[in-house]
Amino acid sequence: MRIKNISYVSMATLLVGLTACNKGTQSGSEKFIETASLDSSINPGDNFFQYVNGKWIGTAKIPSTQTSTGTFDELYNKTKENIKSLLEESAASEAVKGTLEQKVGDFYASGMDSAAIEKLGYTPIKPYLDKINAIKTPQQVLQFEAEMEKQQSAIFTGLYVGPDEKNSSTNILALYQTGLGLPDRDYYFKTDAETKAIQKAYKECITKLFVLIGDNQSTATKKSEAVYAFEKQLAESHRTNVELRDPQKNYNKSAVSDLDKTMPVLKPSAYLALIGVKTDSVNIGQPAYYAKVNDLLKSTPLDIWKAYLAAHIIRNASMALSTPFENADFEYTKVLSGQKQIKPRWERIYRSADANLGELLGQLYVKKHFSEDAKSRMMELIDNLQKAFDSRISKVDWMTDSTKKVAKEKLHTFIKKIGYPEKWKDYSKVSIDRSRYFENIVACDKVEFAYQINKVGKPVDKTEWGMTPPTINAYYNPTINEIVFPAGILQFPFFDLNADDAINYGAIGMVIGHEMTHGFDDQGSQYDKTGNLKNWWAVSDNVKFKAKSKQVIDLYSSFTAIDTLHINGALTTGENMADIGGIAIAYDAFKLTKQGQDTIKIDGLTPDQRFFISFARVWKEKREDKSLRLQVSTDPHSPAQYRVNVPLMNFTPFYNAFNVKEGEKMFLPVDKRIKIW
């Protein structure tokens, strides 16, 4: 029933949440840096982000359907029309039933049939609401939740199947904290004006949804307040975003029989039986949350449970229902993120198709918009960055030789995935009906759930991908020890087959280095080369590494993102370390190329200057204030300006390239510059 399915994985990404696709070549001029776009009124040593992007930021307008604009948004907006063409062609093709064109095309057509969707109103979810109304015992609450679990729409239980982090060759069922409507637990306890406005908008959303299914205003308001109060109790048991970054604390493998003793009302063995899972042990990531659920099943009146379940059923389905439901949920989104207008229907349905039939849509994409030459060129870049990283490990002065040896083994064991999966996901069991959009989503979710649950206790398939091919993003997955670069990011200004090395190494090279460094950041460094959560460090090395991590936390925490809101250095540690390491590794790899070793200028810029400008340009961004506050509160990535300036403040070759002097705002004394890898 969910429009966007979110898996709980320990996966470090380049950024959060954009998808798109393109051929991977620059359109128009082959002039890869326009020197006229540089802001000569800004000293590069004072604010390099503004020097490269300031002119654009001064004139850029954030579209009303977006919360930001910048490189990633431009790539998405430039190429989403290609996706639209693929979807429309498939919908019009009258393809043979069962083919990928039929499934993608009919899914899209069903979502675009707004007349049918408007006529149905909330009819698709009436059977669920009726079942909720009929609940008379806590056990029936769990039975309803199990039914929702089997179509990936569970409300207060979070299940994920993936590698056992201490036996990474075998899949295990993991349980994680969930159950909230606001972005995270802290939103229930903050008392500043911004957060209070978000709390108010959320409660108004829930109230409106209850009115839309027939409650009067008074009843709907009382239910909404009860739902919010119930969620606040759940939130009290949640770990914070920073606490969730500790993989050791999130690993609590337990016998199901033992959990039954400590949670007799929830009784995990009975719940797992309801959803068809046979296993004697699970990893319960955040035990306090499930202890709280057990207590609330025992102590909370059923009327409150029923209101809570109904509120989430309606909200989860709202984007597949008629316009009043979509609008009610979007009114809350506006207050939370600053997005002024809802995205057009076709784009919402495209995102739904990507979430539900991602690798079918991905197959259509790579046939038409991905160059295999890009794949081979990327492998060359990755190999050069591995050489550069290997060399940097050899030279670090804080690590013992024995630990360096193990680090290099891990580095050279990386699984490299580029463009798209070698083995596509099987969608043969998914049946798509051109006239039933809501039911199509449910069908996809049921098949996906069955697929995931079937993996419990079985060997890990290391060919699987965690992102779809059109995604403009990249990731490192520590339990597989893999670096993954979907086709969507292999386009200008990140990557271009015709670009000089300074452009590609400064942009996609930094992305590669970033993901490689995630294998050795404060989280990734806790996993060995096979993906097991296992200490491979000498004691003295670990102490020194933690001290360097603390330097990163303290430095980033010193910066104010907006108003009085500081960057959360503890939340962003891993991504910040990956940014600092990524630019250094990419630069060293660039120096292995012919262009990196000469001094020939292009448009008056040295190769090193072009490298750093290319890097800064990919983080070009202008963001709504509300969206920036949301990012700082919940996102492990620092705001764009700091992803550029802070790594460069710590990188001496940047000082040399732009003659950065003491007294300039980005200057740090040599002994204060953080160097980890």
C-alpha cells in the first residue's frame, strides 16, 4: 500500500532521495567549465563554494514543486522527460501480457487514470478500515498488523531481511524501530516555533483524513490528538539518529523463544507465524522499542489503537486515493519541507513505478539511455582510485603496519557495481491490471514481501542492488563490502566520456572516493572485508582513529547551517569523513593521469584548479529554509556548502592551487588540518 517502500539497510549513500536518468553525455558545448560563471567578487580562499556557485545561487529560483534546486535537481529535471517518454510509450504499446512493457505501461496507465481514482474516493481502503473497526482484542491488533506486514504496509513493526552482520554470508530477519508519523523521535519533544508548527500541521493532517472518511470535526480532532499522544509514547522508546549510527548497539541477535518471555503480549513467535516466517532467531535492532510496543498492547485502550492504525492506513495510501486525500497529506508536507505545490500526477506515478517496478523500468532505461562505454571508463576510474587509496594507506602515520595490511585487503576486496545489475530482479509473479492502481501497488508489495521473506536463513545474493538504475546517487554497503554507482549518476557534470580528466576525477572521481572511504569511516571501519561486524584494528590504531573522528565531529559542529541551528557533527560524521577522504583519494588518482601531471591551462585554469572547480560545482544547491532545517535535523549529510568548503579547508593541494593564505576564511594551520586517509 505504501507508495514508496523503504528498506532498513546499513547503507552509506552519497546523498538522499533523487532519481533520474540520461545518456551520460553533455549536451551542447564541449566547454566543460564556463569561466564567466565563476564569481570573481569572492576570494576562493574565503568561500570556495560561493566562488564557484555564487553567481548561479544569486539568480536561481526554486521551482514551486521542489524544496531545492541545484545540480542533482537539474539532472533530475533535465532527464525525467526521458522517463516520461518511456512510460508513455509502454502505456501506448499494447504489449503482450506479462512482458515488462505491459507491466510498466499498465502500471503507469492505472496511476494516470485520475477519473477512475477520483470516482473511487477512499473505497480501496474501506476493507482495511472495516477490519480495524472490528478489532476487539490486542491479538486482533497483531493479526491486522501481520496482514499489513505481508503487503509491506506494517504500521508499528519494522522488518528487514539482509545479511547477518556477524555472519554476513547468511540472511537474517531484522526488526527495527518504526511507528511514527513525524520524521523522527525528536520532533515529538522539541518546543521551538518551527517544530511546533510541524506538530500542528501533522495533527491537522490526521484530523482532515478522519473527516474525509466520515468522522465529524470534533471526533476527528479527538482521534488525531490521541494518535499523536500515542506516537509520542512510542517516540520515547526510539533511539536518536545519532544512537542509530552505532552498529554494535543495533546488533542484538536473539532467540525468538527468549523474546517471547520478555514480550508475552507481542509474542514474536506467534507474530512471525502469522506472516509465514520460520526462524529461531532474529536481530532486534532496538529492543526498547519492541518492549514499549508490548507494554502499549497491554495498557492502551483499543479505541486508541484503532485510531492509530486507521490514521496510518489512510496516510500510507493517501497518494493512491482521490485528490482530497492527496491534498490533506501535502498540506503537512508543505509545512515540513517548504515545498509549495504538489508534483504533477505523471511524476508522482513515475516515482511510484520506480519504487514498485524499479528494475523493470530500469531495463527500459538502460536499453535506451545508457552507454556501455561509460561502464568501462568508470571501471578504469575506480581502479585508479583504488591504487591511490592503497598508496595513501601506506603513507598514513597513525596506523600500524599490521592494520594497514588488513585495510588494504578490504580495499581490494570491494565488489564494484556500475550502471545496472548483471542479474535483473524477477517480476514474473507480479500481475498488473491497467484499471486498478491501488491494487497494483498492493500486488507489487505482496510479491516483494514474499521474495524478501523467502531469503531468511539462506545464503546472501551479492548480485542484488539497493538502488534502481535511474537513480542519481551512489552507495557503499558494509555487509557486502560493495561500492555501487547506478547509471543515473553517470552523466554530466559528474561524468562525461568527452571530458578532460580534471572534470571527471573532480566530480565522479570524488564520488568514487567518497564511497570507498565509507568502508573506512566510523561505521564502515567496524566491518571486515567479508562484511562481518568484527574488529580488525590494533588497539592503538583504534584509539587514534577515534581521536581523529572526534576532530571531524568538533569541526563540523562548529558551523551554523541556518539561524542558530548548527550542523550535527555526530550525526554527519560518516558522510563528512567520506567527503574529506573522497576528495583526497580522487586528487591522488587524478595525479596518476597525464593531465594531472602537467601544467597546461584550459581557459586560463590549471588542471588542479579545474579539478577543484569540477568538485565544487556538483554540490551547487539552493534550498528552502524549512527543507534545510529538516536536513540538518534528520540527514546524515551536511549541507552542500560545507560538503565543499570543509574538505578543502583540510586539503593542502587546494591551498596550493588557489594560493590560499593565512587570514582568509577557509585557512587552517597545517597542524590543524584533518588527515585521516
